[in-house]
Amino acid sequence: VIKMNELDLSGKRVLIRADLNVPVKDGKVTSDARILASLPTIEAALAQGAKVMVTSHLGRPTEGEYADEFSLQPVVDYLAAKLSAPVRLAKDYLNGVEVAAGELVVLENVRFNKGEKKDDETLSKQYAALCDVFVMDAFGTAHRAQASTHGVAKFAPVACAGPLLSAELEALGKALDNPARPMVAVVGGSKVSTKLTVLESLSKIADQLVVGGGISNTFVAAAGHNVGKSLYEPDLIPEAKRLMESCDIPLATDVRTAPEFSETAPATVKLVSQVTDNEEILDLGDESAQRLADILKNAKTIIWNGPVGVFEFENFRRGTEIVARAIAESDAFSIAGGGDTLAAIDLFGIKDQISYISTGGGAFLEFVEGKTLPAVAMLEQRAKG
Ligand code: 3PG
């Protein structure tokens, strides 16, 4: 694909599609990770003297309808405070917008436009007409074939990949295509069903596949243990068994249980073979977490998505903390993605010790699954001419 830094942007109308879909509360951005990741792209275009427009979706508004709570205004306020360039929000832009060189215009939430999610051709052409160069930099939305990610890339005079998108693809490629070994994947989260394809594809690549959270309970049950009231999916036990036959999946030997799923429930550490009907597994025990930590410390490549226990509850945080710190301390090329994973990384303050933190949630998982990201496929098609 063509990369943004290969182009001369000076004096050009440049439209950057970023993923600025960040959490907002009371009109303020509450997690700026995605904006920070997009800033270098915006700054590079401004520094070249381009007429820069940036756009994104935010949340999931009813399509085609304006709603204050989904406005990009909080993002604009954040950018205005960070950048030395003047920044303004354009609400009405589909028929053209005036942008001065060195100025940043943020185009309001693309999901306020009818046809955005359907990848509507008319809308895609309207976006395309706004610019001389379209920069696709929204890795987090690259799995969506929508007008502002995919359609516009088809019709813009020039369509290229932004530096963030390029960096994400490179980091994921490094971890998945020919990884330094041993390669260890950590997949946590509540359900096997939502991550089955990810587990399948990682089971073929990884030397060891660490499962955690509710996912691990299904594997523990598949190994013949009673999981009591734990969250697990009995229907997926055959899948879990099949995965265990084809890949080394280290199972918990001890666990932390609670009488109920609650922030204040006391934790009991016990052998996985001793879980009773009246309790649920909410975290790994220390022995299991330590064994996983040893595996992770020796890894050369680590892919991490999902916490291994209910880390939001202080009493059930230890397993995720031990695993997270082991990933941080490992010399491996480590890559982490997904909202809960990033929250855990923030909580334990280990951000600088992870080699690459992806801005993608769904996009990260789809890439790991080996799926084609439609917006990237379109850039490839355009590059071929
Ligand atoms: C995300 O947060 O994963 C992306 O911004 C995509 O958002 P969406 O799932 O609403 O398309």
C-alpha cells in the first residue's frame, strides 16, 4: 500500500480517518490512548503544510441522526489543548469545507451521516470529494467496511495508509507471521464462544496458549473438573477438548473462588479439583499464575488479549497482575490489544514495558483470526492501480 510519509502533502487537502472512538463522560474524554496514538499522524500532516481534516466515529448513535452525547466536541477540545495549530469542529461538511493550510478541522461523527455503516457509494464519494489525499489511519475501525473507512478509499484521488495503521500492521505481522519462539498467546475474557476463532488460529501459531477468565473455566470443565457455579459454556467443551489435543494449553491447578460474583466476596484459594457446587472460580491461584509467569518470562513473542480473572474486583486481581507483570518483565516482543487488556495495563502501570499496545479491539481480534481487514484490502487494491 502507499504510505502517507511517501507523499508530499504540502498545500493538499488531506482527510485523515482516525479512530477517535474514545470513552467520554460529562463532555470530557476519559481515556486518551487512541487520541494520543493518532496525534503524530495529524501533526505530521500539519507540519507538511497540508489542509488537514480528521474524522472518526464515536459510539454507536442511531445512524443519520445528530445526538449531542456522540459529538466529537470533547475530542476537539482535547486536540485544541494539545496542538499548537488552530482546531475547529465542522458539523456541516458533506458539500465542502474551507480549510486553511496549517489548520485542523475535525469533521463531526461520521455515524451522523446516513449511509455511513452501509458503505453507501454516494456518501463515500462525498467524503472523497473533500480531499486530494485520503489517509486511512483508523486501525481500530479497519475491520468495518464503512463509507469513511472503505468506500472513501475507493473514490479518493489518492488513498494511503497512515503511520498508525502501518505501525499496527507491522507489529501484528511481526508477532504472527514468523514469530521468534517460543511464542505464547494469552487469551482471557468471559466466553469461549466470542473468541473461538481467535483461539483456533492462535492454537496453530503459538507454542503455548494460555487461557484465562471464563474461557479457562470451560477448559477446566473439559478436563473433567467441577466448576461449580462458575461462568462456563458446557456446549463448547468438545471444542475445548479438541484445542487441548492440538496445542499445549496449560490449565490452572489452583484457583480463587467466591460464594458469589461480587466485589466484596471473600476469596478462597483451593485446588482446582476441590471446587464445590456452591462457589464460582473468579481468578487463578498463585501457584497457577506463577507457573504461567515462568512460561511468559521465557517467551520470545507474546500476544495478549483479555484478563485472566475478574481483575476489576480487588480480591480477584492477583492472577491478572502476576501474568501482566510477567509479560512486562519478559524480554519477548509483546503485543497487547483490547479494551479490558488496556485497562489492566493502565491499572498495573506497565504501559512502557509492553513492546506494542494496539489501539484495536475488534480489529485486533479479526486480524489475529487471519481475516482480511476491508479498509486495508481497499488500500491494497488502490495501490495496484
Ligand atoms: C472499537 O472501539 O472497537 C472501534 O472503534 C469500532 O467500533 P464499532 O464496534 O462501534 O464499529
